[in-house]
Amino acid sequence: MFEKSNLKNHLKKNKSVLIYSFMVGLVMGSIPFIYKSYKIFRVQKLIKEQQKIQIQIREKICKKDKSDYQKFLNLGFPKTAIEKLYYCMKEQ
């Protein structure tokens, strides 16, 4: 009986220490997960940036001076020019 009440007294006195220890353990255990998630996020961001650059390059190629897009745009057919641009973008 004495040991049980002594244990209860220690738990009451050291409740904040136990909570802080648990929190530190939780944070320490989650660091690898957070680091891995951050790494994956960075890779996905780089992939999106690379795709965006590739689309801009394709668009630049498809809108050059002697392209079908420019020809139809100069002739006054903007809808057909846009269709040609989309077709060119899909081919690239």
C-alpha cells in the first residue's frame, strides 16, 4: 500500500516532466518522417517547374515566325491559329 501511494505521489509531482519527455520523444521520432516529406515536396516542386519550362519551350517553338500558328494569325483566323497551336503542342 505504501509503495502504491508513493508511486502516485511521484507521478503527481513529476507529471510535467513525464509530459515533456513524451513530447520530446514524439518530436524526435517524427523528425525522419518530416525530413522525408520535405524532400518529396521539393522533388515534386522541381518536377513541376521543369514541366512548366518544357511547356514554355514547346510554346515558343510552336509560335515561331514560320509556324502554322503565325500564318493563320496573320491571315486573321485566330481560332484556327489557336487550334494549330494546340495541335503543335500535342505533337511536341
